Amino acid sequence: MVGLRSAHRSIDPPPDPVPLWALPSALPTDAELIARSTSEPEQFTALFDRHAAAVHRYLGRRVGDLADDLLSETFLIAFRRRAAYRPQHVEVRPWLLGIATHVVHGHERTERRRYRTLAKAAGQPEEHAADPAEAADRIDAQALRGPLAGALAALEPRDRDALLLLAWGDLSYAEIAAVLDVPVGTVRSRLHRARRQTRTALGDVSPSSDTPEETR
Amino acid sequence: MNELTALREAGPEAPALSSAARSAARAALLAEIDGPAPARRRKPSRRTTLRLGAAGVAVAAAWTAAVVIAAPDGPGTPADSVTLVDFTMPTFPLSLDPVPDGLRPAFDGDGDGASIAAYDDPTGEHGFTLYVGDDESPRPDEDVAGVEVAAVEEVSVDGRDAELVRWSQDWCTGDGLGEDCGRRAFTWLTWERSEDQWVTIEAHGRYRTSEQVLAIARSLVDRPQPATLDIGLAPAGWSVQFFKTGRVLTLVNDAYEQQEITVHVPLPEDVAPADQVRSSIMGPIGPQLDVVVHGRPAQLVLVDTGYLDQRGWFLQAQFTDGTTFTLQVPDAFTQEQVLEFAEQVTHRP
């Protein structure tokens, strides 16, 4: 897409900004929607519209097709608990992912079974792409899939929660601590353990390197 | 690549969020928003739909999707004609042998089959619900408002480990705020009956003793049961979306999920008199036509659905025993096809 834009860039001076009919800043924030929803419950649907895809993606990576049901459960629980939401504690998206994480707990065996199945399936040969570069990427990813899924299946559920909220939910340490209701130090130790085990499972498949998340 | 990057780029992928799943979840939320708290249940004489146990959240999603129009975000184009073909309804995989006290089940399910069978006595005070699925049901959750877990026991069903939970929650009957509310106690039993077949029993009233629940569990046999509300025909390329409580069946156009067919057996008090059908429905754009279905007088009206410029047919007809049912189908059906479809609808309460 960037390339297309560059190829069709105009030599004329840029026009004045076109006024938007509804500026983003005019939209209520997530926290405002929750606050309003205590007296106007229908306001809560806007949060579903904003975050359903992200919550489903997080759930889907953990439990596969069961995510369809758990998406509904997550938002029903969130709606029932909205009066207890505290914006100064955590933002809405992490709050929802925290609820989703608790919902997954009821399906821990399903989740582990999914990882084990994926680990087994990753051992099967797959067709190679025609493009050598694409084929190399696929082989790299293929090499990681099995060990990764196996590592996730072997993790303690509490450690896995912390790791996946970080990796797939993009939550900070503080946010993970808030939604799991544990001290940040506990999050650090869980992540340390989970990452070490995952790294060990990857073995020589992928060299490790630090990321900014190490210090968040 | 470190392990976090590896998880993001090569970790398990999520299935796509389908329009139907999104609509179902949104509809369930809307139903929760519209409904009063605590969890409510209509009087037994009305539809016994919302089973509001911890295992019932997904059920609520399914039900509301059956009666609330999907959000207009799906791909495809609506069919402007249909071809009716023979159709076999999904079944519930298990039976009870014997069936306690002659109770009759009502099934809930989707295109893959029924996953819920509710056995209630006429008062609704005594009964139990069977849940069958590939995955274990979530245990009653004390984090859900009003839920209290009294005891958890490890038991055995046919040599397999099972978990038995005694719990209770706020429970209301009636349609008004705060009327007939109290606590209802349940016994919940779950176990993996066979490979990837998890069964959960949720019993109340006289069926919630441990002995009764375990007896029900041990009486299960692998004998599929047909749905209570059945159709013998369906448009080619359409499939079952949901069926609920033996009274509602929704089909969806696989190529355009906003296009639906609903078959409904309303409760007697919800049936419009034959001469008032047109005035009792929303958006009539044609006259009330007198037709015949199952050898009995029926009423057919062309309507504007008020949704995505879709028009449809509303039919009120009766089975041979006099029980009324209604059809809502898109105007892709010809008038003759509506009647042909209706003639094949059967109901075994």
C-alpha cells in the first residue's frame, strides 16, 4: 500500500486538511462509555464493537473455535461487572483481556489439548511454496510451531496467562499485575519462568534476544 | 527472534471471527442489557429458554442469535430465489433409558447437532438439563454475581472420574422487575463420558439429589434423538443456524448470513386470531391471504422486514392437531414455495 501511494504522489501542494464530520476526540473514551453504561446500559455495546475482534483473537489463539462462545461470555461478565471497573486501575482493553483470561481458566484442559494437537500436527510435512524466500520463511515458522505449542502445553496455567497476556495481549507488566490481581513482582517471576521454559523448548531452533518488553 | 516474537509470529493462530459468531455474541450482550438483573427466567408456562447457570451463557448467545437480526456486516448478496431440497435435521446424540417420570426433552443446538436437552416437568420446578460437547463445561463460577458454590465432590460415573458441584443462584420467574425472585439450588455433574464427549447434568428440584443425578448419568445411552421441531425441506445452500427449546428453528443462507428463515411454535397466549394476523405483525405491505396448510386455514402476508431492504413472507398456520406455528421467510420464496415448505414442518412436543 505504501508503494502505491508513493507511485501516485501528487506534485501539487498538499490541500488543507479536510474537516472530519466526527473528530476522533469527539468520541467518548472507553472509560467514559463504561461510566455512562451504569445508567445507560446500551452504551456498553460500543465497547463490544470496539474490542470484540481483539478479544476474540486473543481467545482464539488460546482455545481455537471455542473462542466464539467465550467471546460472548467475556462481554457478559464484563457488562455485569462494569460498576466495579476503575479506570485509574487499568484501561478497558486490558481489563477485557483479563476477564477473557479468567474465562479461559474454565477450559484449561481444552487449551492444553489444543496446544498438544498443534504440536503434533506441526511435525507433519507441509507443502512448500513456489517462491524460495516464502518457502524459507514458512520453514522457519514451521520449525518453531511445534516446539512453541508444546511449550505452551507444558507451562503452568498461571505462568502461561502472564506470558500470553504479554505476547498476544500486548499488556505491560503493570497491566498484567492489575488484571491478574497479583503484585508486579509476581508477574516478573511468572514471566521469567515461562519465558525460560519456552526458550528452552525452542532450543536451537531460534536464537534468543532481548526486547524492550524485558524492562517494561 | 526471541520467544515473544516467536509466539507472535509462529504461535497458534486464532480462527477468524465470523459474522455469525460476532452477531451471536453481540445479540447475547444486547439481551443481557435489555434484561433485568438478577438472572431471570420466565414462568414455566412461557418459553423455558434462558438457562442461566454458568453453563448457560453460550446458550443465551445462541438463543438471542436466533431471534435478533444479525448486524449488517456480512459479505455476500441475498438470494433472490431458492430451490427447496430434502433436509434432515441434526439430532441429539444421547437418550435416557429409562426416561424419568415420562419427561419429554426440548433440544437446543446448531447445524452440528443438538448439544442441550432440557427435561422439565410442567411446573418447571423440577427437572434437569443435559449438555453434550467436545469440551468440558465451565464449573459454576462464583465470580458471576449471585452464584454461590456450596460443595464440590469427586465422584465416579461408570468408572470415570466426575466432578459434582452443589451450587445456587438468584432465580426469578415472571416478566416484571423483582417479582417471584429467590434462590434456586442446583446440582451440577460433569465428566468425560467417552473420548472427546463431555457430558454435564444440571439438575434442580427433586432431581438434584446426588443419587438422582448419578442415576440420570448412568442411564445415558448412545441413541440419537430427533429434534422436536422438524422440517423436511430447506433451500439448497442454507443450513441450520440454531434451534431452541423445541419451539424455534432458524436457518441461514450460507452465502449471505443476514438472510434467515425462522420457524416458531408460539405459546397459545401469543397466537394472533386468524382475522388479526396482518394487524399483529410489523411492516405488512400486502393483503392477508387466506391459504391452506396441513388441510387447515392459514394466513399469509407479505412484509417489509425493515432490515437491509429485505422483504419477506409471514405465514401463520396450524399442524393437524391444531397447534399454531409461524414461518418468516424471505421473498426469495415464491408464494407456492412458502406453502410447500410449511407442509413439511412437523412438531412432536
